[in-house]
Amino acid sequence: MSTFSAAIPGKPDYLSDGYGLKSWLLTRDHKRIALLYLASITLFFFLGGVFALLIRLELLTPAGDLVSSETYNKLFTMHGLIMVFFFLIPSIPAVLGNFLIPLMIGARDLAFPRLNLLSWYIYVVGGIFTLTAAIAGGVDTGWTFYTPYSSTYSNSHVVLTALGVFITGFSSILTGLNFVVTIHKMRAPGLTWFRLPLFVWAHYATSLIMILGTPVLAISIVLVFLERVFRIGVFDPRIGGDPLLFQHLFWFYSHPAVYIMILPSMGVVSEIITCFSRKRIFGYNFVAFSSVAIAVLGFLVWGHHMFVSGQSVAASVIFSALSFLVAIPSAIKVFNWTATLYRGSISFQTPMLYAFGFIGLFTMGGMTGLFLATLGLDIHVHDTYFIIAHFHYIMVGGAVMGYLGGIHFWWPKISGRLYPEWWGRVAAVLVFIGFNLTFFPQFILGYLGMPRRYHAYPEEFQVLNVMSTAGASILGVGYLLPLVYLTWSMRYGPRAGPNPFGAKGLEWETSSPPPTENFVVMPVVDEEAYAYAVKKSPSHV
Amino acid sequence: MTAVTFPLFPDQASSNAGSVDAIYGLMVLLTVFFSVAIFLAIAFFAIKYHRKSEDEVPPEIHGSLALEITWSVIPLAIVAVIFILGAKIYIAASRPPADAATVYVVARQWMWKVQHPEGNSEINELHLPIDRPVKLVMTSEDVIHDFFVPAFRMKKDVLPGRYTQEWFTPTRLGRYHLFCSQYCGTNHSRMIGWVEVMEPSDFERWLKGSARTESMAAVGERLFARFHCGSCHGDGGSAPRLAGLSGRPDEAHLREAILHPARAGAKGAMPTYQGQMSETELLQLIAYVRTLFPEVPR
């Protein structure tokens, strides 16, 4: 199939197809839009990271002495909002999904290229609203916007921030819509559903959540807006509202949103594990359908955020049972990835290190999620640092490890250059060590009873907090390194060739970086996904 | 507690703490077992099957239905057991025993006001006798708070506009942290206090010695008169005489009946008292009304 890869002289790759600002800001090429997203989410990631760093510095000592309580509350609110809505949710779908889905299914672009560009602009406008709110003085409600604090009592910029999140939601809805239509209608001849890379399956499941869940978040935000601005009683009991209603609406979206963050990462891990063990994925159908099962079950478990909220006992028991069920498809994935290694040909390049890191941290995150689904135990650990540790194991240990693994894996395809392998491994190890040192002590802190969102804390919690802050500084270095060497490699890295890792999949059949039209000759698929054993990787350079 | 010790568990100071710690221990064991098993499997495969030459082609393996069923059914069975164990603790924690003493809590930004039926009130402190079950009936005057005592392994959100409950039996003497664990604004991290568990005799002395006025019910009786409740609910009134009804309604029902009579099912023309009394006054009135009923829960 190496016939697709021949770059025709005079046909530019997508990076050299125009250099002006206009050629980027008005592009309809999914690959360029992916890079627009890459630049913007990287900006937000490091901004959210600075907030995290300030939080950790404040918590180095028990007294609230570095910043005021108002400032501290704004720091953790902005950290959560930016990381969730402006980094994690768009991260893999909008960058890697955007770049790779058309390439993986043998299409020239997404189904709606203009809509794709519009999605990015909507994201940017939402980001500007939220940044404006931050500069104007910030918001202090927590990223969860719990009522009636957010709708009545907070004196910070709730409306402006909420508008930013509301607007950005539409970017996510449109991206999901674009992916679903593209995956249904634009697959290459011969590329049946069960020949799709699992990355595409994961994005299909993610897109369903984006389309079905995000409107509910938008509705909840509008209701907070109506109550705050026009005093229409929805959530505040003093004007006839119900404060728990907000939590139901918010978590109906925001629990599935966790799966928006983790499912694409699982898709990335499936691609990396197969490539670096040169094996077909073990139990393809089970891994594929477990993504769909997680997406569907994810909509039925929101009440597990409300076990101590005053929700009825019957509701809590049902939500607990359903939450335990999510463990099964998650476990199926972990077991199948592990089994894929059996009798493989395993190499330990940077993306594989991230994939191993993902499996380890996701397993920890998933298992500690079971602690929280356990009703009697949740009473104690709810709203403590235990929960902070748990969701960072999923959303940073899981989602961000997968994102970085994916960025490294497809970097040669995106940039046409190889990143420095040694530095890649150093960064991966630093991230893993720094992450564990930051967040593992927080499990113990939480069980000891330290509540989340505390600006000052009793002295007996200090030792563990110091460990956590020390870990955060290592983690910070681990995240800065790729920013430096990946930027460096765009100019100075050796040329990659179409398929430097000997990987399977249509994206590796075209040149690196791919031409604007993706393929010179449109591909026809005649084999299963991950057919590593069928013949020797042909285009291995 | 000094900086030298490195505890992994908070003090166990309630009848509930042991069972929560037990299930926590079980979960930690399970987590260690599965994490180590997966780590060892990955490490073993990664070493045994590491790439020996660049043109190595491993065999094609599609999967195994038997394995898929095994590693779905075993975790399912395990989580089913954990679910039941956890639900049992939770259900027990939501059902205060009939003989539990009631203490009332009114939260506001950023303090806890505790009201004992005997009339004592305290700020950011809660004094309790050892080995007596106690039920907290809690409400908030503004945003959502949460009454969390790590040593009791117990917390519950405290909401405006309704009562929530939590209960526990303190089993160890001492002073224990009370935290607000639901984010409530600027001084959230300063909305903390102490729960002091005392010998019953010391507690009796404290009740008599600390600043106290009259019992809540006695104050409530005056409120009953001030709001003219008796003109309808008293002799010859148009509404039911409260004393004649069977069974003692709980605080949540009485709150609803006073603030939203129609919603609570009152027929006739009882007006709403929403906004006419403070949360503390409402609790005092309820404490009095409850004394009018025979002591069987409805």
C-alpha cells in the first residue's frame, strides 16, 4: 500500500501550502485547524498550570499566607475551569482527532470543513470571555458553579465566566457532530466499522457524549444566569428554587464529560500499544464496544457526586450500583491492553512509556473510583483530598498521559520531523514520577480528613502537602521539556519519513507531513486494523 | 499530634468508624492486588517479549472469548460484594436510632451555630456525651455547607431551605476536628471547629455551667403565642388541635407545614410563615410543637 505515500513533486505538504496569516486563520484543512487548536490549548494548559503551581505553593504551609482567601478561591476555580473546559475536553479530540480521523479513514477532510473552522473560532471566543473574566478580577465559585453560591452569593465575575463556558460548549457540540457524520459517511472503500482503528471508535463514543451532554450544561448555565441577573427562582430556595436541581443538571453533563476526557486517551493507548508491540489488539470487539458501553453508562451515574448532598437513599443506592458497572468496561480495556503485549515484539520508545504510564495511573484512578462509588466509604472521603487525588489520576494520569503519548506518537506525522528520543524518555519518566509524588500523598490526606478547597489547613496535614508540592515542581519540569524539544524539532529534528515507527493504519501510508489533500491516490482497504502479522511493515524507512 | 508521627487513619471516635475503616482496608487490598498484578504482567511481557530484531513479526492473536468472560465476570462479582457492603453502611448511617438525642445546627457564612434542646447554644463547637447516639438536624441560612467530622467518618451537606440529618455515636473521649467540607465562599477554610466528646457526668456539668437561657421548647412556646398559632390550632380553632393528632411528625415535615402549608397538605387557609422567623426561631417553634405529640414517630 506504499503507493499512496509517493509525494508528487510540486504538490506541497499541508504545512508549506501557504505561509501567510490568512492561510492559517481562514484554512479549511482539518490538519491546520488541528494545529490552531494545538497552539490554543497549549496556551491554556500552561496558564492552568501556573494557577496549579500557585495553589501548590500556597499549600506548602498550613497558614493561608501567600495569597488572600479570595485570591486562593479564584486560583482553584480558574485552574479547574481552564483545565477542564479549555484544555482537557478539546485536547485529544480537537487536536489529534481533528488531525487524524480523516487520515485514518482515508478521507480528504472532515465532512464539514467550514464548520470545523467555526468550532475553533467559537472556542477562541469562549476562551476570550473566560480570560476577560479572569483579568477583570476572576471568579470564585469553584469550577462546579454550585448554587445558590454562584447564583446569589458570589461577588465575582460569574456571568462573564459562565458565558465563556456556555459559548465554548458549542465548539464541542459542533466538533462531535462533524466527527459522527465523517465516520459514518466518509470511510474509504473496504474500511468497514470493524476495521476501524480503535482511536476512531473512541472518538465516535466521545462525540455522542459531546452532542448529547453538552446542551444540558448549556441549559444549566443559562438557568444560573437567569437567576443571578433576573432573580428568577430556579435554584435559590429563598425565591422558590431547589439547590439540588443544579447539581443534578450539572453532573448530568459533567460526569459524562470525564469520559469525554478519558475515552479519546484510551483510543490513543490502543494505537500505541499495538504499534510498539507489533500486535493486533487483543479482543478488538470488546475494546471497541467497551468505549460505547462507557459512553452510555456514563449518562446514568451522575448521582454518585451527590451521595452526601441530601439526595434520597434510594437514588444513592441505584447510582452506586450503576457506577460500579462502569468498572467492567474499564477493566476489560486494561486487561485487553495487557494481553496485547503477550508474545508481541515490544519496544520502549517514548509513546510506549506514556502508554504504560497511562495503564498504571488509570488503573489506580479507576480502582480509587470504586472507593467513591462505595456508599458508606464515600460519606467519609467525599469532598476531601481523596477525591482530588482520584480525579487527577484519571484526568491527568489518564487523559494527559494519553494526550502526551499521542502527541509524541503522531508528532513525526504532524511535523514531518522526529523528536529527540532520549529527551522524550526523560520527560515521560519525570512526568510519571512527578505525578505520583504530587497526587499519591493526597489520597492519604483525604482519608485523614483534609477537605478540598481549603486555603488554610491544620498543621498535622503539612508533611503530606509538602510532598505534594515537591512532586508538582517535578511534574512542571516534565511538562515543560516536551514544549521545548518538540518546538526545537520542528526546525532541527531529522526528517521522519512516512512511517518511522513501522505502524499500521492509513495515516502512515501518506507522506509526513501529509499533502493538503491527505492522499495522492485515494486508499482502498483490504485488511483488518492492526494487521501487523500479515506482512512485514512495508514502508518502514 | 506531633510532626514526627505519620498517621494513615484519623482517630476512630464513633461507632461507625470501624466499619468504614474495614471496607477502606478491603478496598486498599483489592487496589494493591490488581495494580500489582497488572504491573507484574506488563513488566513480565515487556521483558520477555522485548524486541530482539528490527524485522521481528509476532504471531497473530485475535483474542479469547473465555478470557473476556473471565475478566468481566470476576470483577463484576467483586464489585457486587463491595456495593452491598457499602450500601449497608450508608443505609445504617441514614437511619438514626429512635433513642438518639437531637441537636440542631444552623450554618451560615462562615460559622456553625449549635443549639441543644436544653437551651445551650454554642458557636463552632459541639459538646457531646460519650456513647449516646446523637442526631443532628441541620439547615443553612445562606449557601450549602457540609458538617464533616473525620474522626466520626461522617458528613452531610447542610442546605438552605430544608433540613438534612446525620447521626453518630461518639465512642472515644477527646476533641475532634469539625470541618465545613462543601465549598461556601471566601472563608470556607475557616469554617472549622471542634467536637468535644465528654464523660456523661462532665457533659451534664457543662450543660448546666455553660451560658444557657431556657429550653428550646420553652422559647418555642412563646413563639407559638407570638405568631398566634393557637388562634386556629387551639381550643375552638378552625384548624386541627395539634395535641390530638397521632404520632410525632419529624422536623422536616413540620418545617414544610409552617413555611409551605399547602405543599405539606394542609387544607384550609393556613398562611405561609416563610420569611417571618429566623432559622433558629423556626427550630425552637418546631421543638415546642413536637412536645405536643405523643412520643411515637409517625
